[in-house]
Amino acid sequence: MAATILYKERQARVPSAEGDGDDLWISLADLRGATGWDLKPQGVCQGDVCVPIPAGRERDFRRDDGRFNLAALARLLGQPVVRDPDHSAWGFGESAEARREALRSLRAPDFTLPDLEGRRHSLSDYRGRKVFLVTWASW
């Protein structure tokens, strides 16, 4: 069964996905493509960050057929996971620790929006300067 995975800013249709209760098993190639994580001898790595798989729990993360349990990794990292079985969609949020660090930093998250002329502006373009944001909603 294929599934759509929403991981951070990535959205990927993963043909190898296999949902099994609260677990999501995907191929290692799809793990890399959908999330940026890669399985290495030292653990699951993304860039310079490696998360060791807990001793004795290898079967929770890796199957003999080469599939990896992305939901188990999310639970290990403290990431919230939501799934919509009717649409074969899985969403993975930021860990509580990452959200806590973002709040402590007092830095607004970056976003990009167009002005009235269609030029795109990112909040990060104005870092270090005062910015006045005006929002409006019709409801």
C-alpha cells in the first residue's frame, strides 16, 4: 500500500509504505527520500546527527526484508505522529524538545508571503530589524 508522508517541510508519496497499527514500515530508500534520515551502523542519521537504535529494540525499527519503522523513530525522538487511514496519510511533527528550543530562542519561525505587487518577502530577510505584521481574516 502506498502512503503520503508529511515530514517537516517534505511531502512524499511512498510506494513501499506498509501501515501496521501504529507502525509505518518503509524501504530504506524511501526513508532517505521522504525524511532525509539514513540508516548507518551507528544508528539513524540525518546530516551530522545520529540517533542510536536502543539495544535490544532493533526489531522494533528494522525488519529482515529491509523495511524501517518510521513511526518507531518518531516515538523515540518524541515526535507526534498522526495518521489518516482512510487516505493513507501520515504526518510527523517537531519533537517537544525542538519546539521548546524554538520558544526559548524567541525567534519567530521564518515564512514567505507575497506583497500586493506579488513580490515575495521572507521574515528572515528582515532579521535584526523591527517588523510590523498586519494580519486579517474574513471570519
